[in-house]
Amino acid sequence: MTELGIERSQVEAFFDENYLVMLGNSLSDDYSECWVKKMNFVNEKNDFNFDQFYQYVMRDVLSNLGKKHVKNADSRVREAVDSCRNVKGKNIGNLGSKIYNCVAKAIHNF
């Protein structure tokens, strides 16, 4: 947030009521790009690191979406992440948001 000079309230506005990123906003793409880089979800070639993202989902996203104690979470999250490997984006920020949304939508269905 600091790097982009945006407030927490602006970041919160990037998400809808289902905690999905609302796409089509250049500022949210910029924030997402900064976030995926800081979280090491991409390498220097901007290749997405799905294993690193999987760890984040297990650690944070399940809890954020109220699914922390779902049965077989490990294998279900792995399946959700794997099902999103072919997602494409117009830039690295958009890609990060689309992958997050893809996985979050799957988790909502757990």
C-alpha cells in the first residue's frame, strides 16, 4: 500500500462481498502486481509460483473465507490451485487477481 500511496480502505474496495477481487481496475492491478511480487508468487521472469500460492491459501485464505476446518482441506486446496493453472491475465497484477479469484471461488464451494 505504501509503495502505491493508497489507503487500506481503497484496498478493501477492490474486493466484493464474497472476498473476490473486482477486476477491471488499473489501481487494483497495480496493487495485485506489487502483492504477488512481495509474496514471491512470481519469479524474476514473472512465472507464477503455484506451490508458493498454495501455501498462502492453506495459511490464510481458508481462514479468511471461513473454511479453515473443512475436511480434506489439503487435497481440496491442491485440486483448486491446480485447476487454476491455465488462467491467463493481461498483466501480472491482473493474472494474480484472476488466479486468486479462481481458487477462492472453488473454496467457496467446499
